Amino acid sequence: MPIGPVVTRRTALKALATGAGAVTLLPWLSEEGLAAFAEIQQAKAPPRLLVLTSAQYQTVEALVEAIIPADERSPGAREARVADYIDLLLGEAPAFLKQRWLNGLSALDAESTSRFGSPFRPLPAAQVEALLADISRDELRKEDESQPPQVDTLLGEVRRPDPRQTPLQVFFADTKQATIHGYYTSEIGIHQELRYQGNKMLAEFVGCETVDGHDCPHCGQKAEG
């Protein structure tokens, strides 16, 4: 299920459930990675980066916040430390995928500088929206069934490669998926956004009902009009 540059909470939950167009769901961080992510959030300390430089980290912070911004319900991806989640993912990724993602991050700054005379991080909101909308403009294209599925994304998704997509478009699609998973793995995503109250015995998993156009009695979200 393709999603635009700004991800609504309802759309993010639906993408998380369906794999956002991928054939299989992406894997989570390792247990060690998840423990490190939990520690980062609890400590509220400055980042201890494994892969990203300080400048790259700040760019990623700006990017993930543009994808899942703060709203009246809960903080956004920046405060949820999703940039740290991505750094941990990069630390566990194969070298060629890590480098491809870093090349994509550089391509984002290059595209921003070409269009607006500035790298991505300090862009005003209107320019961020215009840039990301343009990068994601082809995500609604129907998947080419003639292409064999392959596993070569940063997050281990199985998808069909689209030769028409630019490296920057591939980077942005991967980053949105990482942002969604990082956000809904965070304390903010779990407790403030989903309002998870702790372990309960459930006969079955009940998803957010706003994806079907109803007010959700489980998480409290209202259906979009």
C-alpha cells in the first residue's frame, strides 16, 4: 500500500499491517537492537551513533519528522527517536545495503540543493513537502508482475524491482517503511499513539478499526471524515 510523504496515523497502521506493498513484512531489529533502542529512549541521552555522522543524523531526524510529524494526539518521529532506530538498523544491515541507503541520503541533500539551493535539513516545511511529494510521485504505479521478487532492501522486504524508479525514490520508500516500524516500536508509538495499556490476554489480534472507516474503541482514534 503506497503512502505519501506525510504519513497519517491511520495510513501508517494499515501499512504496518500490510507491508506497504511488499510481499512479506520487513523483519524487526534483532533482540539486541531492540534492547539498545529501548535504552536510548529511556535514557533520553544524546545519540551514540553506530553508522550515521552527526550531520547525517540531523538530516534523518528532519526527514522522519516530515514523514510522521507530531500532531494533537502524540509526538512525532523525531521525539520517538526514530533516527536512532534507523542508525541501529544500518548497524545490522549488510554492507552493500547500508552503503546504498547512505548514498540515497546523500542524493536527498543533492536534490534539495539543486532545487532550493540548500541541503534538506534546514528547508522550510513547504519546500520539504514539495520535494518529498515529487520524490514519491511514482509510488502509486502498479507493480510490474513480470519482474521477479527479490530481497534486497535495507529492511529485508521482498518486492519486485522497478527499473523506472530512481535510487532516490527507492531510498525514500525504504525510509518511510523504516520510519513506520521505528515509530510503532518506540515508547511514544506504543503507549502515547496506540495507547497500549500493558499485557492482556487476547483471543485474537484486533487491529485499529479506523482503517475500515469506523471510530476505533481499542486505540481511541476517530475515523477520518
